[in-house]
Amino acid sequence: MRIAIDCRLIGSTGIGVFLANVLDNMVRDTRHSYLLIGNSQKLSAYASLSHCRILSCDLGTFCPKELLFFPTRDVNACDAFYTPNFNLPLGIKVPVFSTIHDILFFETENFSSGIHMMALKWYVKRALKVSRTVFTVSEFSKERIRNYFHTSTDIQVVPNGISSNLREYKTKHRYDGDKKGIVFLGSIKKHKGLHVLLDAYNKLQGEGGECPPLTVIGHVDFRTKDNEILEVIKKNKDKVNFLGAVDDKTLYDVLSRSAVLVSPSFYEGFGIPPLEAMCLGTPAIISDIPVYKEVYKDLPVTFFRTGDVEDLFLKLRDFVSKPLDISEKIDEMYNYTSTAKNILSAIERSVNV
């Protein structure tokens, strides 16, 4: 079977990480051949594989050009098309398989402008209509997609896992020193709950005595409509170490050395930072949102009531950090080898291979 894969997001964060790890595992199955569509330089690692062909395409995503000028002729010469997102070009006639990681843009406030939201809704509805199977990363996201769009499309859960970059880091680095401080990892948007953590941290500082340092890692989009978040950052810039976006090594160094990661999110499709922290031996305090209760129910996390500053403050004040050694358990539960295998199996069954 020949499978065309939209690889334009290789090298980006978020979906790009999901794609890179799924792709690495999919191409190990040499029973099939793959047409990899994207930036040829970013895909150069696959150029030497005889069962992979790279088709250069630098069209942006979610833009009119990709709808009209995507190389659909080459795609239609294949047996199936897979995309890690839901921005499907026009004119694809072979069976389509797409991914909707979550629908937080419809279920959180101030995510984007009205016109942008209308466009996103059109893309999602179209993906649900034309895809033989839609993949998502949690049962929670599956339920929300069905509930919001009232669709009967086949939706299969294929969870996130630990990235190959983190795995490689673990083989080269081992931190045995004292773990110190609190770390937050995530985009600086209101639904991530950073303001809840900062309020709890301010209460912790008000207790007197030595207060653990707080480090915040995440991209700040100054175009965001979450002006409250920008004000929170300005207000706390002298108390908190805001690192912004960092490279993988810096991120993993901070996670490895921190006493605890706090993830106070109000909404996630999966929520991978606690998984990454625990894989590096750092425990996590997380909000009790439904998806976290699903993903982390069998892992040693500490839950606090979502949005409850007082409860988070108490959890932080009384928290005793104990380094974890559960990376093998995490690997068994969440890994991209299984995710890629399940995606490939769904395509095979649908195309009758």
C-alpha cells in the first residue's frame, strides 16, 4: 500500500512533535511505501529509505493556497492519505484519515476572532465528513468532538507518548542532585491556569520563611486576547523566573532538577507536561479536570480542585517531593510505537489491505 502523509508540520511544536514520533514509527513498517509531503530539508532523514519518497511542499497550513495548490495529483496516485491535523486540501479522492487532537478553540474563551473561529469550524466539519477515520488523543477529546459536532464518524483514540528527543536525553543525562523549585510548562493562555498557580504561589510566599523558586516555561503570544494573562505576567515578573520558549535540552534540564511540576489547566486534549516531568523523575500536582483524571488515573500524581487557589496553595505548602522512577511504566502506558501501529492498522482495515 502507498500512503501519502502530510508532513508540513515536522519541526514545529505540539502537533509537529506528535507527527515526528508517529512518522518515525510508521516508516519502520516496510510492507508499505510512503509519500512524505513537506519541507525536503526537514524530511532529509527519510531520504535514504527506499520505501519513502519525499515531495517538497512549503505551502502554509490553514490558508487558501493549501486548499487549491496542494499536490493532490501525487496524493491521488497513492492508496490513502493521512494528516496529523484537520486541514484537508481539496481534490483528494483516495481514502482520507485525519487527526483532531482537541476542540479547545471552541470550548475556551477568547481563543481567536470570530472569522478565524468560523474557518476552524468549517475545517473540522469537513474533516469529519470526508475522513474514513478521525484520530484523537483521549477518550475525553473523542466525547467532546462527538458532543459538539454530533458526528457519527469513526473516531479512534491514539494517545500521545514520550518523544524520542526526551528518550535520547534520558540516555545521555542523569540528574542525582537535590530537586528544587516549582515549574510550570505550557503555552501562556488563560485556559492553562497559570493565574491560579501564581495566586497560590503568592499565598505561599506570604507564609514567610524560605519559598521555593517558581520557573515558568512557555511561549507568550502577545497577540492573544487574554490580556489578563499579560497583566499577570507583568505583575509577577520580579517574583517568578519567566523563561519563555526554550530548546529541548533546557526544558529537560529544568524538569529534571525541579521538585514538582504544577499543571493547573482548565482544559486539555491530553496534557503531556506531567508525563514528561514524571518520566524525568519529577512528581506532578495537576488539576482534576476530566482528561487528567483519565490520562493520569493510574500514575502517582497529586490532584487539586480545578481553579481552587486555596486547595493548590495547601497542596504546595504540604507537598513532600519524592523523586520518581516510573519511566518504564509510562513507556508501557503511553508510547508512539503503539500509536503509530494503531493508526496504520486502522488505515489497513479501511483500505482492505
